[in-house]
Amino acid sequence: MEGALHAFAAAKVAEDHVEVHWVPGSFELPQAANHLAATGRYGGIVCVGVVIRGQTPHFEHVSREAASGIRHVALTTGVPTGFGVITTLDEEQAWARAGGDVGNRGEEAAAAVIEMAAFVQAVRGNSRATVFARPSGGGGSAKPPRRRNR
């Protein structure tokens, strides 16, 4: 969560424009995000959580449903909804992905939501838009392909 808040601060999002809502667990994130998106008050929602593998298949079910549900919220509501749920084998791996050696999933999810919120605003204000994806894992921006005049 701290990483997501840091990303909002770095993007100059005013503190009073950021709300934090707690839910019982990662499985409940999609339902909470859906209720928040339905209010029409949010330009984006970042879902942050952690699922650590235990001794049963429960881990796979919770992880899959959290990811699927969060994607569903984004696609059905149109509100950019970020997946900042860490899924790991143990607590040490979780901390490494929450600001440790492996990065910060909350910060990455918030940065993606900020970028998608800007994209959505641009699309709504401009009927002609082109989508370009950055290469995965490479960082930096990809050059868009050359456009032909039509």
C-alpha cells in the first residue's frame, strides 16, 4: 500500500484525492473495487494485497479469482483497476516484492492505473486514439509504429 501511495504522490495526485479502503482479504478485492467503481467517483482503483502459498490448493483459487475479478471490474466498469496483488511461496518473497529487491508491486500497479486513467481521459476527449503497448519487462517506452496517411 505504501508503494501505491508513493506513486500517487510522485504523480502529484493530491492527498485528498486518494482514499484507502480495507477489505478482509485478497479474494474480496474485486467486490470492493466493483462497488467503488460503480459510484462513478473514481478515476482509477488500485487493488493491493498478498496471497502466500500454504499447504493446500486454496492459494491457486484465491489468486486466480482475485486476478480474474479485478480484470472483470476494469473491463465492465471502464474504470482503470490495477492488480497489485503479490502471490508468493513465502513471506520473504512477499517482502521482496513490497519494496525489497524485486520491486514494489503496489507502486507498479498505481503507476499503471495513473497511466490508464490518463489514457481513458484522452480517449474520451478524442474520438481518434491509437494504443501502443510497452514491451514487457523492458522499462522505457516503445516507439510507436510509423503511421500511414489514409
